[in-house]
Amino acid sequence: MNRFEALEVAMQLVEAMPKVIEQVARHDKNMATQMKDALGSIAANLGEGSLRRGKDRGYHYSVAAGSAEELAVWVRIARAWRHVDEQSYAGVAEFLDRTNAICYRLVNPRP
């Protein structure tokens, strides 16, 4: 089976995020909802974009990249407001960074 690396990394992020989202929800349900929405958007748009062609592909990758950055900012805010503990933050930080880097490169390929 040929796997799309960007989607696989995004799915690792999806699997790593529940603890963070649960901690955030105890303090701010709206923030937790925003995080879940962004997280779902990343994976869904990478998956859909991988089977699209032309401008449609670029559009979905761009939406995924925007959602990845949105999620990264929400996680940083949650950390700053102490809605999430350092151990939980550390557990998702690498996946967030990798997902953002891959999404950035999909939207901005090297010449």
C-alpha cells in the first residue's frame, strides 16, 4: 500500500492530541472545539487533496496548512494559559512541527 507521508504524520498528530484537548476542555470548551475542528481539517484536507489534481489539490493543501498553523497557535495559547501541562505539550509538539513543515512544503514546493 502506497502511503501519503503527510497524511500519516497528520494522523500521528490526531492520535497524540486527545489528552491535550481533554485538558483544554476543562478550562475552555470553545478553545477545545476550535482545536478539534482545526485538527480534523488538517487530516481531512490532506486526504482529499492527495486524490485531487490541479488547483483543487493546491486548495486542499493550503487549507490543511492554514489549519495546521491555527492548531499550533491554539496549542501555544493553551500552554501559555496553563490549560495544558508541559508533558502533554511535549507529546504533541514534535508532531505539530512536522505537520506544519510538511504542509508548508506542499503549499510552497522547492523550485
